[in-house]
Amino acid sequence: GRLGDQCCRLCSPLSGTGRVNASLTPLPARLSGHATGPGRPWPMGASLTGDGVNFAVFSANAEKIELCLFSADGRKELCRLPMVDRDGDVWHIHVGGLTVGAVYGFRAHGPYEPERGHRFNPNKLLLDPYARAYEGRLKWSDAVMGYKVGSPRADLSFDTRDSAFAVPKSVVTDPSFSWGNDQPPRTSRADSLIYEAHVKSMTALHPGVEKGQRGTFLGMSSDPMLEHLQKLGVTAVELLPVQAFIDDRFLVLKGLKNHWGYNTLGFFTPEPRYMAQGAIWELQTMVRRFHAAGIEVILDVVYNHTAEGDELGPTLSFRGFDNASYYRLAGGGRYYANDAGTGNTLDLTHPMVLRMVMDSLRYWVETFHVDGFRFDLATVLGRESHGFDPHGGFLDAIRQDPVLAGVKLIAEPWDIGPGGYQMGSYPPPFSEW
């Protein structure tokens, strides 16, 4: 069919349960006539096809998923397209004519039964778990909660407010970059001198860094910083989290921000606050400049939990797509395992969650040429149903991966869960600290 024809049928208030408090907006003329098709279930996320964009998302328990297209500034929802094609648990659609810069999100329909682990609420706009870039930032509001804040039933209640105005949107990107003769330094572990650094703190007040680049990726790799690190004999910088994260609500209410970044929202998205021009080439340029100076780039990554918190946290992405699959649940399904001490724990024993983490790691190596990873609270990642296992799914998957074979792997060997202290238990080629 045609996008315009589909939208005409879609642009009427939703019927059925009456739990969706949103009507669809007409398709603007500039999008009419763009053909839609089934697309394909790979790669995950939004990918350019030459004649449009393919969208693929995972959900094992959703009953319906809609792709939502937005205006360039993310403020106006233009239309919703049902993703009617499904290959196993991957939903997919191809939209012809879309290109770099297209702004989108998703809505997932299904049971809202928290006591069974299901928290579907199509009133909540969802970020693509594979989004490469965002438009806008999270604006804290009760509308981002799947339940009615203040209700005596707490998270068992259901909120019908549309959250689209308050959440960032996903953006289609083109990661192409001219790497020239970029070569990773590949310094041996025995000869490595690793400097842990925070992108903002490193340069925010540095008088030798241009004001417009202070606190950014470009400032981090400016000449004064490279000269300083070379003078110290540094062979690698280990950057505190640069994957997109949020400012926790309790901090915002106090007029504060999350400085350190250990509250990841997007595992494929560079943190926007570290970009001077809002473009991913800035991070690519930083890595290229470090390599030219003989310095490796290692990323501190947080795959043990997400920014959605516990049962009283917001519905921003994973929770809305398939709470029962993405998270390790407790108490029959209503509550979350909390081995990271942050409210939730990603379930890397689920094959599609494990796939997402592996896809993310490969993306940072292939697209940004990073030289290694330091895994925050790595015991979470190696814990199976029977406890920590040095031969568990994640550790086996990462050790056999050909893309990751040439990068440094460093485990933080503990968490607060059962049997969490695992110093000395990680198999080669992992280092530990």
C-alpha cells in the first residue's frame, strides 16, 4: 500500500479497550505517496536502504507495534504506521523515501499486567533501543510514567496521558566517516598506561581549549589535551560513560545533574551533551585524533541496568517494548532484581537482550574505532540463573566474537548481588579492576 492511503485509514481515534488516550494526526503532503512494505527483520533499529529506511524492533509479548513519524524538531507527531510484519519476535516495516534525519518513535500495545511482568502502555512513546541519535531531551513529567503517580494502587494503576511531548525521539543517522589511514595503536596490556577521564571535567575549565569545545569530544582530543597526555606517557584514555544517559528525576528536582553518566538510556547513542555540534562525527574525530597521537580509547560501559529504574520508574524504551524480556524480574514479575543497586537489572540470559548488547559493542568498534571496554559491575553480566558463571552466555559470546577479538576487555569484578565478588574469576582475555 501507500503511506498516504494507510494513514487515511489510521487517522481516527483508536477504539477497543479505551485505554489509549490519543488520536492520530493527518499525514502531511510531503510524506504522502511514500511506499511502505514489509521490510526485513535485520539489522535491528533504523537502517538506510537506498530507497528509504527499514525499521526492526524486538518484542516477544506485544500484541501490536506502531511506528510513529515526527516533524524534524520532534514536536509534532505526523502519523502512525502499524508494523504488521513479524519474523519470530522481530517486528519490521520499510518506509520508502525516508532518509537521514527522519525523526521517529514507537508505541507498543499489549497487556498491562505488572504482577505478571507486563507493562505495555501505548500512550507512552518509546525510544528505539537501537537508536543512533536523539532529537530533544527528557523532560521529567508524570506523563512518562506508565502508572498514575499518587494512585493508591501505585504501579498497578494505568496512566492514559501521552508522553510524546516529554521524551526524546529517535533519529535516523548515517555513520559514514572518512577515517583515512586511521590505525589503532594496539598497545600491549603489559605496556599500557591507562588514564581514566571524564569528557566534561577534563576540559570544562581548561584555558587552552576553545570555549566552544570545552566539555566535549572535540575538546577532549584538542591539541592541549593530547600534548598533556603524551607528556605523561599515557597510552590509553578510559572515558567514563559516553553512551546516552539521563539526569535522574530526584537530581533534577534538586537543581542537579547526573555528572558521571552511569544511568544509560541508549546503548548505541553518543551522549548529546558532549557534542559541540550535535553530530556523531565529533566522537569519530576524537578517536581518530587520539589514534594519530598513539593513544587508545577505552569506553566505560554500563550494560548491567538501564535508566528506567524500578517498578516506579519511567517508561521510556525497554520497559514499554517488553518488560518481561528485557529485565530480570522478581516477586512473580512485578518487581525487579536489583543486582546493580539502581532499581533494575538487564537480563542478558535472554537471547535478544544478549544480541542487543553484542550488537552495541560491535557498533562502537566498527563505527567509532574504539579500542576496548571497561564493563561496569561485570558480575551482573556473567550471572546465570544458578549464579555467576565464567562460562556463561555473555562471557562466552564476547570471547568468540571476531569483531571484539582485537580490543581490550576489562571487568569490574563485583556487584551487590548474590556471590557478587568475583575477583580473579574472569576468563582470558579479560583484565580486571
